[in-house]
Amino acid sequence: MKVTLLGTGSPIPSPDRAGPATLVQAGATNLVFDAGRGVLMRLSAAGVIPPFVHRLFLTHLHSDHTTDFNDFVTTRWAMSPVDNPLPITGPPGTAAYVDRVLHMLSDDIGYRLEHHADLNWNPGCSVTELLDGAHPADDVLTANGVTITAAPTDHRPVAPTVGYRIEHEGTVVAIAGDTIPCEGLDALCAGADIYVQTVIRADLVTAIPVPRLQDIHDYHSTVEDAARTATKAGVRTLVLTHMVPAPFPGSEPEWIALAAAHFDGEIILGPDLTVIET
Ligand SMILES: [Zn+2]
Ligand SMILES: [Zn+2]
């Protein structure tokens, strides 16, 4: 499998890091996880246009992970030569969220339907919601030799949140989303070739005297947390993303050293469009 970091940024705008989104390509299957700021720009740079995405997965409904969903659904609709509903998998609340976004877009949808004679269907989304209630894990789908499972993660008070495990030809990729270490995360990562984790630098966040920023400590993995999860699960490669705060250019080795104190495997912290293969 091929993993492309479409966006490695966080809610804080950055000139060169788009919002959180990750592309996983398993054979000819294109899977996108989250739809943060700039997702379609990065997706096009990775050589994929919206009509060719097989499924969009949401880890949770925080705005930094969903803010360009409207662009995703509109552009897929406008670029597709035939009705091509977007399959979406996400936590409970996803269907209502999608309905509200489509409602927000109703003016634009009306303009385009009226103007283009060959466009006579509404933008469609087929939504599957996961982890509604106490299910420990959900089978998401098996298709084209790709098996995806999901497990609950812990980003409380944001709940429920979901992480994903993608298996293809004997290799495994785990996409965690925002979470602290937890049982569900351990299950997703067990023996993974690649584990992608959103992280914060606790020492740097603590040093920024903004009370609102201090609130993020208790619901995100630190760099060290991610490394400990990777060790516990026997992961091959740990990939850090959604770094808060965004690393100053040249400081990347510092971040990697913090992780390396707790994990012996490969550690990657790169720019947007970094590619990692299983
Ligand atoms: Zn979040
Ligand atoms: Zn986030």
C-alpha cells in the first residue's frame, strides 16, 4: 500500500501545511481519511481527482478534519460524467452532518442543475455510520482485496471517534485520528506496517501562554504517547502528522528524537505529500 500525507497541519493555519487528510492507495483503490483544509489541492498533487476516490472516511467531526468536505462533495459531483455518489464512513452524526452541508450548498446545487443540461442529479452521498453504541469494533468493508476495520478511539469530550485499520496483500496501515492512547487504538495498530498518528508537542504547547491551547493536552496523543503506542503494538513505521504546534523548519529532528526515546522503529515527520509505502 501507498500512504500519502495530504495534509500534516492542524487547526492553526499554516502557509505550507494543509489540514489533516491522508490518502491510502491499496492496489487500484483510493481511500481518503478526513477532509481538512486544502484536501483537494493536495489530492490533485498526488494524482487523484475527486471522482476517482472510492470512499471518504471521517475519524470525527471536528472542523479541522472536515472543513473541506463541502469542496470534496461539490467538486466530485461537478466533475463526474454520471451520477457518482460519494461513499462516506464515519462516526454517528456523520449522516446529519452530510445533510446539513448539502443544505448549505443548495444555492450552488440549484445554479448548476439549472445551467448544465447534462447534469440532472443532485450530489449524492451514501453514508455508513460506525460505532453507534458499545460495539468494540466494526467491520467496515471488504472489497477489491482490501479489508477495513474500525475501532473506537478516545478523543473525549468529542465522542464517538473512530480509527481505521486497512489490510491489503498481507500489509497493514493504521489511521488513528485525534486520540489519546487507548485499547481501541492498540487493536488498530497491532503489527501494523505503518501507523499514522496526529500528535502534539506537550512541552511546546505548555510554553504557549494561551489558556484555550492548554485544553488540547488531555485529548491528543503527545509525540511520546504515539511512540509508546507504536512500541506496544509492534509497529514498523510511525508517521507523525497534524503536528501542534507546526514544527519550525529544521526542528524536525527534535520531534523525532522525542519519539525515538520510546520507539526503536522508523519514525517519519515530513512535509505534506510525504509518501510512505508498506
Ligand atoms: Zn479533534
Ligand atoms: Zn484535529
